[in-house]
Amino acid sequence: MTINPGHLQGVDLRVEIDRLRRERNAVILAHYYQRPELQDIADFVGDSLDLSRKAQETDADVIAFCGVRFMAQTAKILSPEKIVVLPDMDAGCSLEDSCPPEQFAAFRAAHPDHIALTYINCSTEVKALSDIIVTSSSAEKILSLIPPDQPIIFGPDRNLGGYLVRKTGRDMLLWPGVCIVHEAFSETELLKLKAQHPGAPVAAHPECPAVILDHADYVGSTRGILEYANALGHETLIVATEPHIIHQMTKAIPGKRFIGAPGADGNCNCNICPYMALNTMEKLYVALRDLEPRIEIEQGLRLRAKKSLDAMLAMASGTVGQGDLGPVPVTGD
């Protein structure tokens, strides 16, 4: 979405967003990877599915989702009666892009004996082709409930799938998708950072490659990392996920130091999600003002996608919003 700054000259965005929130009876959601100013103005800040469920429980008529497209689509799947707007419809996801629905359908057809466990970072169309949607917090619980002899396809994140294979010993056929943000972390630079801060633990998101997770003291979702930081006895924590979560960590735990894990160039700039960064205060204001861009999902598609989400909630509803995959297991020779 292109906005002419001149059209908003003199507008107090925070005041106007608050006014529109009241007039529209809207709830504003912001993912942990959003800009700090969007996190600060949101009604709820959190992981994607947890946010959608919180919005579902409100009496709001409008959901303004400051996140990426698949997150806003999930909110619409769960709250079809509500208007759902996304500040910038170009805010996509590399994991979603890595798994086109027609290719995923062909992959499933080639493995008819497999069921599909699909990470929530995917399109509505891929959710509709899946048996069970999983989050980083629910995946292990759901795997434990599936018979050991049942073949499984796991997509679209090969890093999360690989982590689960290593942790549980459960063999799965992995779709070859990755998150461009988490893929950008450098093992060499992380080791340099650990040497600069001896004893500082590392918390990592399971979308990171195995070479990063091997150095982590804790692996979990954004919410899980925040909770780990809160319980941590150390004064310094190295964080291997999109660095905007550090805003919430600093607010919640001001006495500790949080250092973003570096990318290959020795800094964190390459680890800022370019899709999340598309959302701005200006775009949020316009979305609430115009109720556009709006998420629309055909009813049949929505119900097929909801079936896979419902399967997850039936099997592991207590894990939503917890985000805890626990510490990396210690392995020996």
C-alpha cells in the first residue's frame, strides 16, 4: 500500500487510531515482530494464533491485524462475522510463499498414506489441504497423539520439522520451506557473540536452522522465549529470532540485557522481517479509516481450512499461546 505522506500531514496518528478504534468497535492486534509503536498501540500483542483466538473472544466488529497475511486470514477463519483488515496486503510470508497450494496438493497426492501436519505459517488454501495445523507450541503434543505407524508429511518449515524429528525421534517427510529471517542467522557470528558474553544463554525460535538450535539453551516460540527470559537468572540473554520481540522483553523485564543474534554480516539488520516491516502507523490508520485492505475468504474454503485448525485445538488447545518447546535435549555420542 502506497500512502502519500502529504495527505496525513498534521494528523496525530495515535489520537486518530484511538478514535477510529472506538468508532469502529475495533480490536488492534500486533505480533511480536511488529514495530514498537504498533505493539504499543495494540490491544493485544502476541503469537499469531493466540491473537486470533483473543480477537474471537471479543465483541469487536473489526479486527485490525498488524502482522502478515496468513495471520489475518486465520483471524477471519475463526471470526467470519467480523471485518478483518491488514494494514498492508503485501505483508506476506516466505514460508507461505515456499508452499504453493497446487504443489502441496500434488505432493499430498503422491503420498496418499501420509497425513499432513502443517505449520500455521501457510496460506488458507494450504490449511484447507491439511489434516492438522500445528504451532511451535502444539506440534510436539500433537505428534505424541498420532499413532507411531502413521506416516506424516510436515510442512512448510523444514527447520521446525527437522527440530521435531530430532527431539521426538519421529520420522516425517519434510516440505523444503524456510523462513528467510531465521535462515539468515550465522553460526560463526553467534559463536563470536557467545565468546563476547561468556555464560549468556541463547534462546532460539525453532524456525532457525539446526546449526543455530544446536547452540541454544532454550527453543520455543516468540511467547515461549519471552517467558523463558522472564524466568531467567542470568542478566544477559542472546535472542535468535526476529529482533522486534526485544521491545516486549525490555518492557517486561527492564533489568536484563537482551542481545539479538547476528546475521552473516555481524549485525541484526538482515534478521528484520521485511514483510512485518511493511505495516506502519500510517497504514493502520488508513485501514481503520477505510476498512481496507480487507480479508475475504470464500465460505467453503474457510470451512475446509477451519477443520484443520479445529483438529489442532481439539488435540492441543491448552498449548496455544504457551509457545514452549522446552530446552534442547542433550545428546551424546
